[in-house]
Amino acid sequence: QERLVESGGGWVKPGGSLRLSCAASGFTFSDYYMGWIRQAPGKGPEWVSYIITSSLYTNYADSVRGRFTISRDNAKNSLSLQMDNLRPEDTAVYYCVRDRSGSYFDHWGQGTLVTVSS
Amino acid sequence: EIVLTQSPGTLSLSPGDRATLSCRASRSVSSNYLAWYQQKHGQSPRLLISGASSRAFGIPDRFSGSGSGTDFTLTISRLEPEDFAVYYCQQYGDSPRTFGQGTKVEI
């Protein structure tokens, strides 16, 4: 059974950095695009970033481009999101997702909360 | 970007009722690339429908999706107690992929 488990969330001051990780199991990780989606309190989800199987292409929402970096390690079945220069508006639950080739998201982790506040 | 507007914001119904949720796009969604998700309180979203009308694996047939262009509908034929949740639509016909703000189905 497919499983995605995020870690690395927490509280950070504006301008700080955090690195989120996602451990995948129950499917052939290297066969799938992967991504991150966030959801601010009381809001709808917002797509953040995705990475293709080979890592040769990544894409980001305009709101995070230049500050966030997505990466993956197919040998370790893991996905990461390096978040730098964090802003209060980045406060959200961040979900690791299995991305069906740039379309919909068919599996979601349980999420990890990131709080950016002074 | 394509803006998705869901209505109503809240739907108050009873078990056994029929629920009709709307998702309207600010411009046409190509190839009906629209998905629906269910999110129960304190949980992550779960995929229900892709391609506007194709149920995901394991989703009961009381859930159905329809529509094209700019107007899409999620119908729950007979509400079960476990169906009370927030529902989101998402388009993947244009970049960036975007979500609606959600419809809450409450008792």
C-alpha cells in the first residue's frame, strides 16, 4: 500500500530556512513524478512544486520560485523540499504528493506543519 | 492562471440526501482535466475523481463527476455519514495547477 510520510516541519522566524523530507513506500518511487502541496489554515490547497522521475526537470509556483528547491533520491525513495528565506505567508501544512505526470495527485502524505513567525 | 470558484460554500444536508457541488472555471479547462478531492477534518485530501468523471480506485459509485469547459459538478447520490467533509476541485489543463476554495458538506 502506498505511503508517504513527511517530516521536518516546525517553527521558524521570517528569513529562516527549513528542509522538509518525505519517505515513500509501497510503490516504485522512481516511476513517478513527485511534488509538494501546501494548505494554509482554513484555505484550499496550493500547488508548490513538482519533480519528474529523473530529476532533470522541476517546476515551482511563482510564490516560491527562487526560494524553494525540490529534490529526490530514487535510491532512498525520498523527496525533499529546501525552503529558504521563509515568509509568514509560507505558513501552512505541507503535503508530499504523488503527482500523476503533471496532472492530478493520487496519494497524499499526512502533512507537516510549517509556521513562520517572529 | 485559471481561478476555480466552488459553490455553495457550505451545503447543509442529511444522510440519504443527494448533494450537488459546483466548480466553475474562469476560462475553459482543456480536455476536461479536472479532479475532485475529499478532505475530512484533520486528514489529508483524498482523490475522488479525475478527468472530470473517472472515479479513482476504491471510490464508491455514489460519487460521480460531470461537466466540461468551465462548468463541472460533483454529485453524491445518497449521502453516507462518512461523506460529510470538505470537497475541492482542481484543474490540470493549464499551468499552474490550481484548486478551488472548497465546499463543506455538513449535517
